[in-house]
Amino acid sequence: MNIFTAEGLTKSYNEKPLFTGIDISLSEGQKMALIAANGSGKTTLLRILAGRDTADAGKVSYRSDLRIGYLEQDPYFTPGASILDCIFEPGHPILHAIGEYERLLEMGEDVDHVALQDVMNTLDSLNGWDYEARAAEVLGRLGIHDMDKKVSEMSGGQKKRIALARLLIEDHELLLLDEPTNHLDLDMIEWLENFLRRQNKSILLISHDRYFLDGVCNTITELEDGKIFTYNGGYAYYLERKEEREAQERSTIDKARNTYRKELEWMRRQPKARTTKSKSRQESFYDVEEVAKGKKSEAKMQITMQMNRLGSKILELENVCKSFDNKLLMENFSYTFKRGEKIGLIGRNGAGKSTLLNIIMELVKPDKGRVKSGETVVYGYYSQQGMNLPEDKRVIDVVKDIAEYVETGSGNWIGVSQFLNHFRFTGAKQHVYVSKLSGGEKKRLYLLTILLKNPNFLILDEPTNDLDIVTLNILEEFLEGYQGCMLMVTHDRYFMDRLVDHVFVLDGTGDVKDIHGNYTDYRSIFEQGGKKQEIPKQIEEKAVVKQEAPAKKKTKLSFKEQHELDTIEKELAKLEEEKKKLVERMNDTSLSHDDLAKAAIDYQKTEDKIDEKTMRWLELQE
């Protein structure tokens, strides 16, 4: 059963059509991703479906009384409002009571026990404890505290997390999410992925995080050249089917062009008077002409750049120590970089990833230790704070100020216009003023200005932010062929998996661990250790050797795995019983504040154990 259906939607901006006559629908429980290049209209389409914008033509029909939640890229909050006001709206009695309960709990020993008892009684009468448990999980996982703090004092990323928390706590049947993983660290992204996957809700989302798309969505819908293409499967399935579709389109266009050339000669030879037979052929000619002049997807252009020679001595860190505000970020960290290494940095927000990059670039001094760079090292540093493009110049002039031609890895030279084409600055876009570019386009241009300087050591701090999937694929292909050293911070797990050889893990306590392998290898090691936020010491330096060919698929569980499966089933039953008892305990109005707080903590721990055991049970079942 469809919960909404959109038919014949058309929308233009400044006389430029974004999409024309498209149809899209979502059924109950379906989780769909909407992907497209920047500027194609995906956010506009989501706003139309959310009722925040109107189409030039077409209509959207919703199931009656449908509860819709919409997450914007830049959410708006009432000036002067607190976190409490923004998340727990006064008009919703349960949410308002939960918000007051959360605020009182934060007061600790200074809590007003009479007020606390009153709000607990209210939650009892409204059967609101399930809501409260969900609110506690969401707020804790997204790192939202201090409910009285004003939202106007918070950063854009913090505001986005508040808007997301509000959406997840409320009871919506349809979620429309525009880039929900932006401004989340890796732990938050993985939690959100699992949270949405287990929700019995209909979801339509926009995201460039490809692992997130695969983990959450069962349908991929692409908006391309103003048309809609839908694929019933995850991201990997979409890639396969898209390639098949484009290959078929190329073949059709090639055939049409051959026919068109022959028919064009016939049309030119015909006299003005037409027989019925020639008129029929004439009409057929115009049909062929339309196909022949269709857009043909070009073969992918492979470009590698000639970089400056890298000597034997590259970069050495010796016993580097750094603290900020009495928080130890790294202690006695030493490492000698080798030629061609590609390393990812992993750690929660505030763990010191960007600080380490700034220490290497000598923008921040270590408290102790030394950083020594080789004489031949030429750094290319991409940072969110370093982008400073001349707004009054055209795109191509910004690039020509650096170089007129680019030397490729094969020793050939290409003009900068051709290089810009590769990174999707095509035709008229090359002559647009920088001030007219979108945020994502500016970041793409900024990245190009760094690559054009032929660095042999790339340092990338969140290079994937605001880039669409098409651009990400181009950038990945380019960096795969890059022969120099590379050190990167990114929350895009797919991007990191494809490019890095090993990872540095900053745990926020001063320790920096070197784990061989990519992000998925690190997660596998992390889970085998059995402890959260801790990597087992015995495998800290152990290399994870990647297999050249996929391992043969197992068809039967081993004795040990079968025993584990049987044990998990028993443990899950016990945990569900324990959860039930904790809910009854939290509903006990005679409990003291301390006992109630302890019960709430135990409830969350039990929920986490159930999620962990359930995921392992599913793996064994598969």
C-alpha cells in the first residue's frame, strides 16, 4: 500500500528545468534513497514531498492522517529557544513531560524531588516510558546534553543533531531525511544506521554515504537529466543495474546515429511532394533523430597526475605530545612515513584528528616532540578552514593562475579546461564566477587548486563533505592512481575503505594505535576484541592480510558457531525478560530518584546487549 504518490511533478528555477513530469511513490515500510548529482533538484523534490515547496505542475497524494517528519539540511529554530524547547514541543503532552523529566535528571543532587515525582506520575498516566527510553537512547547516542542551553549558541553541526534527535524521538510514520549523516562522527553514523534499519517506518532519504545507503535502504531512486530511475535493491545492486542501463543506452544511441546518417541523406534527396510511403518514412526519421541526438554517457576518463619526486626521507614524528584544555590528545606518538602510504585517521569528534594534521603542517606546535619533513616533500593540504577562493574570478581563471597545462602520469600534457571537465566543471560552468558556485562546487574547485600544485604528500581533512556521489566516485578513481603519500580524515567509510592501507586510531586518551587494513578491517578487529572503545592489545600491531580472491562461501555452521547460535537464542530470551522487568521497575512510582536513574541506565545497557546479540544471531542465521 502506497503512503504517498507523486505524479507528473515538474519544477524549474530561473527558467532551468530541474525535472519534468516525474512520478515517484513510497509504500508502507519501504526505505528509499534518492541520489543525484549536485544541482539536479533532489533537495527541491524532497521539500515538495514534505510540503515545504510547491511544484510548477503535478500533484502529491498522501494517505490520510499520515504523520510526516522532515529533516532539512539547515534546520531553523526559534531565536532564544533552548534544546529542551526545540526537541520536546510543548503541544505534545508526552514529549513535553519527557523533556521536563530529562531536564530534572540533569540536575543531579539539586533536583526538585516533588517536581520529579509529578512528571513521573504524568508519564505513568500517559504510558510514556517507551518514549522516554527512546529519548534517552537518541540523546545519549547523539551527544546531546545540557537541555537548558540556547540553540543560538550552538554550531551548525550541533543544530543538525538536535533536529535529527527531535525527529527520531517523535512518532512519525514517514521520515524524509536530507543528509542525516552530516556532522556525525563514525560511531554516531553506525548507530543511526542500525536505529533506522530496525524502525518499522517508511523512509525517503538523501545521503552520499554509500555504506549508510546499503545498510538502511532497500530501494535506490536516481534523479538524472530530469528523469527518475528506480532500482529495487541496495547501493551495490544499483551500481550493477545502472551500468547495464547505460551500456544499453549507448548501444541504442550508436545504432540510431548510424540509421540517422543514412536517413538524413534520403531526406535531403527527396522532392517536396511526398507520397504516403515517404511521409511515413519521414515521420520515422524524426523519431530516429530524437534518439540519435540523445545524451550519450561518455566512457570514463582516467587521469593520473605527474607529481614532484619524493626522496627517501619523507616525514618523521618523534614522541609527539599534545593536550588541549587539560585533555590529552596524543602522548609520545612516533611514526616514520614510507613512500606511497595511504593512511586514514579514526576517532570521535574532539579526539585530535585535525590537530594531528595541523601539527604535521606546523600550524599547531606540539607540547613535546619533533616533526621532521624531508627536503623533497611538497604538501597539499585540504582543510575546511583553508578554503579561500577569489569570489570575483571565473572558475577557469582561478585554475589558470596555477597552471595552463597539466602533466599526466603517462607524461602527456592536457589543458586545464580538459582537466576541469574531468571533475565536472564542463562547458559554460568553467566561465562562471566563483561567487555563483554552490558550496559543494566551491569545495570541489578548492580541491582542484591543491591537486594542480603536484603535491607528493596529500593531507585531506574531510574532503568528502558536500560532494555528491558522482564526484566522490571521480575523486576516488583519481586518488587510487595517486603515487604519493596520503593522510586523510573522513567520515565516509566507503571512501576510506577504497583508498587507505592502514589507519591511525585516536582514542581521546593520548594513545594512537596503528591498525593495518582499511576501516572495515578495523571494525572487524574492534568487534573481535569484545569491548567497546578499546582495541585488544595483542592484535594492535598485527597486520590484517587482505585476500586477493573472495573466500569460498560457507554453507554450514561449524560446531562452535552452532553452539554460539544456540547460546545466543537463550541469552536473548533472558535479556527480553530482564528488559520487561526493568520497564515494570521504572513504572514503580515508589522508587527513589537514584533507583530510577539506575534502572534507566540498566534498561539502556540491556537494550544495547539485545541489539548486539540480535545482529550476531542474524549473521549466524545468514
